[in-house]
Amino acid sequence: MTNAIITHAIILLLWTFPSLVSCQQLQDNDTPENLYRTTMTQWRTTQRWEPWHEYTHHLVSHLDRHSGATKHQENNLATSSSTLPLLDIVAALEEGILAIEKATVARGEGENPKRDATLSLLYDAYGQALMALDGTQCHTLAMDPHTLLIGVETFLGDKHEEEEGERGARTSGASMRELCRENAENALRNAVTLDATNVKAETHLGNVLGLMTAAEAGKDVVHKRKSKEFVAELFDSFAETFDEKLVKGLGYKVPQLIGEAAKELGRDRYGAVLDAGCGTGLAGRFLRPLVGDVMVGVDASSKMLSVASKCTIKSGCGVNEGDFETVAMDDGHDDNALLYDKLLVMDLEEMTLDNTYPDKENGKSGFDLIVAADVLVYFGSVSKLLKTFAQISSKDARLLFTTEQTSEEEAPLGWRLLPSGRFAHTKRHVVEAAQEAGYTLVLYREIVPRMERGQPVQGHLFGFVWGEQGMREAGVGEL
């Protein structure tokens, strides 16, 4: 699934065009409604994705004319009257995205590379179109109840209630541009994620990130962690197909590596385990055999947690029911028991003992094992998050997590944003941030978390113990 479709689907279910037009070629002077009808008819008739490719190309050609029109206007030259308005282009792209996503849900489709490549083209064009809007146009789009824009309430709500006069109008316009720019970034990330071979989308994403840095000069935007709303919406959009895309499509190995490393940190069992950023529960599958009491999963994406909530000891979270014999569980477990004892929708940096720890009444002081499998790639500096982990850890707690790898030369700050939109971190930054939070490094290894465009991604896995008592019990020296 992709960008905020589930969130908006109920509103948009009634807003579809009838498909009564016979199959025909798209005409340059067609209205968006006719373009949509024609494409829908061709798609339903042929069951092929090419009509959507032509649809997207047609809309992009109109979008390109707007770029050319700006230069013509600067030179006082006439522009074509047949060019579609920008807002009509945006609406048509949203309609295309919605049509495919609704059909995917209705059919219960799983992996479909041709569909994903088509959606990648639409999201790429959608991101470009959003970047072309000015503040007034973006405000108009935000006021449309059918829009797919994320975060409209934030930008139109309390944030702007005190803006007044000319300065307020300028601020509001800039804020609306920021809204569209963030959504453009989101759309382009979706495009890159859906189809790793879409080089144009990756280039456009890089351009947007570059523009963000220039427009926010002095604010270090490119190194900041993405907002919790952005991360939640992004993963909500991929919840239903996340496991299949990641494990089967990209050879994702982090959950298994995390599970194996947890066995090396000096304990056979951990009383209370926290799977931070648990997503659909892929890591939980490998952690459950090590849980002595309870396992809690926390994630910002409610739809990811909805998937994880259905996982049992016997099935789900990366295991098909027929593969149960491969799951290593001790005798005495109920096969139909839920994999997680508690799941919480929450931003990781907002975690406290009061809102996460399930057994405060029994005098226990925190989690015995905290894992963050492929989670810190959505943070720039990891200092704040590691301090949060420390505050909810027991005195001898273990901490395991992975990040993508970068060098001191490439990332003088200790982290950098990659073209994929994920952050890579240096070993030095991670270790120093952990030490500041009271952790001692006891396990380190370089890993390949997944493949990307057929090439191994370079990452590293870290194991820490919190506090002096834990370090003595671990009996492992720093590597």
C-alpha cells in the first residue's frame, strides 16, 4: 500500500468517474475527467498497465509546459491555452493513484512488480506536481476534502491561528509551500521504494532534498529526523505489503541477525523485552523464544501494528502456518497465543516507563532487552533516542540495534542522509551517543541488512549493556 490511501479511502470511495467511454487514444485537449475515463476503460478492458503509463506521461507533458511557460512569461511570449491547470494535474494524479490502490485492496493483491512500477511513475509525477505549486495553490489543494495531502490539519490548525496581517500572509504562504514540499518528498520516497529502478524518481527526490536545504539555509534540514507524522504515514501506507516486499524482494536479514545477537549478550532469557519500532513484527518472531515474561511492541504506525497484532506463536510476522515446524519455541507455549503481549502506537522518543512498561506494580524497574531493528535509519543524531532507551531500561539491560554504515569523511557530523531518504551513521557517533546515555559497547559487527538494486547495503549491528552491573554480568569485552 502507498501514501495515506487507507486514511483517505472512505472519503474518496464515492468520488470516482463512471467508466462509460469506449477505448480511445488520449487527446491533448482532453479534460482530466475524460483522460481518467479513457484510461479506466482501457485498463479494465486490457488488464494491462500501459494505459496508466500513457496517462502519467500525458499529465507530465502538461506539467512540463508549466515549467516552459514560466520562461515564456519572463520573455513576454505566448503560452499554450491547451495546458491543463496545475491543480487539475495534481487532482488527476491523485485519482490515478487512488484507482490503483482501491483495486489492490479490493482484490487482496500481494506482490505485483508491474503494479508497483506503475504506481512509482504516478507518485514520481505527483511529487513533481506538488513541487510546482505556489503557496496559494497549495492552500487551495489543502482545503479540498478529497486531497491526499498528509498533515493538512497541522498546517491549517493551531500553527497558524496567530498569524495576522501582511507578515502572517507571507508566513502562511510559506507554510503552505512547506506542506506541499513535505508531501512531495513523501510521494517521491514512495516512488523510490516502490520501484528501486526508477532513477528519475531518485533524482527528483535528491533535488527536493537539495531545495529543502537551500530554502532553509542555516537550519540543517537535511540532517534532521523526519517528523513522527511523516514516519507514521509512510509506514501506514506500506503496512499490508511490507513483509513481502522487504523479506522476499530485498533479502532483508536484520530480524534474524538481531535474534541471533540477543543470544550472545549473556542471557538465555529476558524478563521484559521491548521491540522498539516493531513494525509488522518481523523481529518479534526471532525474539519471542528469548522472552521470559512479556514482549511489548511500539511503533508510530497504527497500520503496521494492526498487522503485528494478528501474529501468533504459530503464524504471521514472517512465518506461514505451514512453516511452523521451523519456529524454535520451547514446550509449553500455546501455538495460538499472540506473539506480542502488548502493542502501543507511539513515537519512540515519547516513550517513558509509565506509558510503556507493563509490570510497574511488581517493583521491576524497566526492560531487560530493548531492540530496534532497522529503526535508527529514520533518525539523524541518535543521542536523544538512546537516552530515551536508557530511561526505560533495567539496571542490567541489553540494547541491540542496527544502522546503515557511513564513514567519517562522508559524514563529519556522524550521520548523513542517503538518496534513499534513510540515514547512515558512523560507528564513532553511535558509540559516543550510547556512552553518553550510560551504555557500554559489548558487541559490534558489520552486516548486510538487505539488498538494494541488486547490491548489498552496508550496515552495522551494535550490542550494548546499560550500567556497570550489566557490563560485569555480560562478561564480554568491547570490540
